[in-house]
Amino acid sequence: MATTPENPLDDPAVDPFEVAARAAEQLVAASGVAAHDVALTLGSGGGRAAESLGETVAEVPAAEIAGFSASGVAGHSGTLRSIRMPDGRHALVIGARTHFYEGHGVRRVVHSVRTAAAAGARTMVLTNGAGGIKDHWTPGTPVLISDHINLTAASPLEGATFIDLTDLYSARLRTIATTVDPSLDEGVYVQFRGPHYETPAEVQMAKAMGGHIVGMSTALEAIAARQAGLEVLGFSLITNLAAGISPTPLSHAEVLAAGKEAEAVLGALLGRVVSAL
Ligand code: 8IG
């Protein structure tokens, strides 16, 4: 059996916030940036956002930072980048998302968010590639996440930790985003466990529940962000219509291709929105 490198987050006796604090110290050492202001986790289609934000001060392979693991999904880049924005603020761009379906536990899924908070960030921008339930959303449409439905049956909170999730996806930040781009639509994101895509019946269930976007990330990260006191802004890049909404079956290759094609558009949008935050 192949051995996996040790990750301190896999030891239940280890405090995940201490690992995040250590990761943040390593980021300071690698980048020379004492504190970051805003952090972004980029999913499919978000790959080119970093270059529109400003000048890259440092780029570190995620695997060199405590608690991170090399990305398991083709098309996800696996680095942490420190970016100096034109106004002097610093953005931490996390291109190394661990998905819940990888089976390494929720601590690893939310570690990047906790690291961002420990690195000083006050705002967390979460982006993902996702399936759309509203049939007028063509592939390549970026939409704001207004709320979520967490269907993973998991939580990043451990023990009797009760956290209010009203306004989790900050109305204040969504207003700023729609000021930058008035054409932005919004919807409720439904996080499924994956890694299979939904059946058409499951998409209809998500729709009946009030969902508009289906995906496999973000909700657990957003909860951890709120726990850490971060204000959250969420974007989904609709790369495909959800199963059964579109007449054609889904393929991961097509989803990645749609994400690639829309990268420049989403990157430019994120650059403008983050500058306005
Ligand atoms: I990209 O249609 C992308 N990610 N669950 N369903 C789910 N995740 C996705 C989809 C989708 N498209």
C-alpha cells in the first residue's frame, strides 16, 4: 500500500487552529508579508484571478506549508500566492483546495480558510466551478452565492460550537460585487458530497429545496470562515447546467474546458471586485 505523508491535521489530539497558526507563520517567512488583508480560494475557472489582482510577491507550493497536501484533482493548481494589490493591500490566493470527497476529513477541507484567518485576512472570497439549475445560466456565467444548503452531513465545527449562519454570504459584500458588475445574478449553493455528479432526480430535489447551484465545495469552508470571524463572498462559475437541466450528460473534461474558457472573464471580475472591497 502506498504511504501518504504525515499531516498533523490527521491526529485528533492536534489543535487545527495551532496548525493554521504555524502555516500562517510559514507564509510570513516565505513571502515577507507580515499580514494579508483578503484571501481567495480559487476553484475551477478561478485560475487566472491572481494575475488580475496585482503583483505576485511569493508563490509557495502548498505541500511545503503545514497541514496542506498536494491537490488530488487535475486542473487545480496547488500553490499559495501572496499578491500585492495596487492599493498596497495584500491578497492571499489559495490555489490548493482539499475537497470533502477526497476523504481526508473536514479539518483538511477548511485548513486553508483557517490559515487565511491566522494570516490576518478579514475577508474570504470563495470561488468554485459548479452546475447551474437556472436554465438561462449558460456555461461560463459567474454568479454570486447568496446562501447555501449543506448536504454533506458534516461540519467543520467540533464539539458544542454553535455558530450563527445568518448572512453567511455577506449582503454587504454582495452589494459591492453587484455595484462592480450589475449583471451578476445570485443563487443558493447546494454542496453535495460528490465526487459523482448528481442524478437528475437529485438536481430536482435541490431545486425543490430552494437551491440554484450544485457543487462539491465551499459550504464547509464558508462555515469555518464564519467561525474564524471572516466576512465571506462566494462566487460560482457555472461551467455546466446541472444533470437533467441540460439535455446532454456531464463530462469532467467538458466542465474543465468551460472553466478554462471562462478563466479570463472570472479573473478580471474578481480583480475588480476585490479592489472594491
Ligand atoms: I464544475 O454539476 C461542477 N462541479 N455537484 N454538480 C456538482 N459539482 C459540480 C458540477 C455539477 N459542475
